[in-house]
Amino acid sequence: MDKVVEEVEKVKKEWEETYKKTQEHINAIGEYGKSGRAKEEKNSLARLNGIAQDGLALLSSFLFTLDLLAPQLPAEQEVRAARALLQSWKTLTQDLRLSLRNANLQAKANLRKAAQEERELLLGGGEESTIRRRNLQTKAGMTSAAESITKSLRRTRQLMVQEVERNTTTLMTLDESTGVLKKAESEYKGHRSLLIRTRNLLSTMQRQDVIDRVILGVGFLLFSLAVLYVVSKRIGP
């Protein structure tokens, strides 16, 4: 299988996996903060958004890679199919961004509702309210630390994605340069072959010129001898 075709298939597989995971995280954002689920949340809203943003950035890098690979496919039909797929990916990515925005709006609405319910419960008084206040203070500290770590990891992930994009561009540039060098080498070999044939033709022409000169010299000598012979016969002894 052609190397470019293999790379395209690899990008397709990775894009589908990333798209599915990103969609799952966006759905989780939309469900975040619903009543009765606050204690079950494993990730903060900021962390979920960070993961979703990383997924969207990775999908964008796949779009960039496919856009570079498509024109290099061996068959025109494959090029057209890759470009159609690229357009489909762009539409799906835009839909994901819109879904992420709507999911965040829903999450904020869920959190407002949950906060209202929690406030009403805390204001009720009693031992249960005191325990809840202490739990909230502990949870706030843990959430702040987790969000700080998440931001750091997200920045690292973004740098890695950018580095992958730069490496991909460099590889494509090297491939193009290699193609240009191979073409130049082929043209050089063609010119070299032409120069060799031209040199051989010049050598042949030089040899033919020497032969022509010898023939002309011998002919002139014979003609001169014939003239002398005729003159001597006419003049007599």
C-alpha cells in the first residue's frame, strides 16, 4: 500500500476515536451539576472543558494533516474522496464547537439550580447543615488544586499538538524537497546523456573531417600529376 494512503487511513482512525471521545466529554459537560449528581462528579467543569478543548485542537490538527496529504494521493478519485471527507470533518468540528457552547450553558443552568437547592438546605440549620458546610470548604480547596493541575496539563498538551503540527509541516517540506532533488537528478542524467552523445558526434565529425582532408589532398596530388603528364606530352622532349 502507498505510504500516503497508509497515513490517510491512520489519520481517519485517529480522527474517529478523538471525535467520539470529545463528543462524550461534551455530553458530560451538558450533564454536569444536575441535581443529585454533585457527589458523583469525578471531574470539575473546568477540567471537562479543558479535555474537550484539547480534543477540538487535536481534531483541527487532523484536518490540517489530511489537507496536506490529500493532494499527494496516487489516484484522482482518492484525492476527491479525501477532500470530501475533509469538508465533512470541518462541518462536524464546527458542530462540536456549537455543542460545547450549548453544553456549557446547560451546565451553568444545572449549577445554578443545584446551588439554589444547596442554599435552601444549608439555611435549614441543624447538624446536617454544619457537616455540609465543612464538606463544601474541603471540596473547594481540592477543586482549586485540581483546576490548577488541569490548566498546566492543558498547556502542555497544547504545546505538544503545536509541535506535532510543526513536525508534520517539516516532514512534508522535506518530502517536497526530496521530490525536487530527484527531479533535478533525473534532468541532470538526461543532460549528461545528451552531452555524451554530442561529444561522440563531434568526435565522429572531426574524424570525418580529417578523412575528407586526406582524400582532397590525394585527389589534388593525382590531378597535379595528371596535368604535368599531359603538359610534358604536348611539349615533347
